[in-house]
Amino acid sequence: MSDTILEADETVDARGATCPGPLMDLIGAIRGAETGALIRLLSDNDQSLTDVPEWADESGNDVLATQETDDYYEIYVEKA
């Protein structure tokens, strides 16, 4: 993991949501965001680690970083 600090334009807190809730919340935030915006998804659902990158590849958005904390994941997605 790098020491780069990413400054998110918006944070989507989907902790406690079951699949596909975190991804749906992220997609909603991306739709409302400007091109180049950085969205931080907070999720404690392991499925987000595969769902978000797969969706990003299909939709043309970029997963810039994934960080794991003790209780949840932070996934940073840049809107294309």
C-alpha cells in the first residue's frame, strides 16, 4: 500500500449493506458526480472487492486504490 493520501470528493458509506447495496450506492454517486471526481466507498462486504473493480472495468471508471482497515474497506473510484 502506498503512502499517497487520496482526497475524495464524496464518500459513500455503505457499511452494513448487503450485496449488491454497496455497488448500487456507488453507482448512484458516480452518476451524480462530475468527470474526474473521486468517490470513496466504505464497505464491510467482501464482495465489494470483486464487484467494484468488475463494474469499473465494464463502465470505464477507474479504481485508484483499495485500502483495508480493521473493520471495512475503502475503495477509491475516479469517474471517467
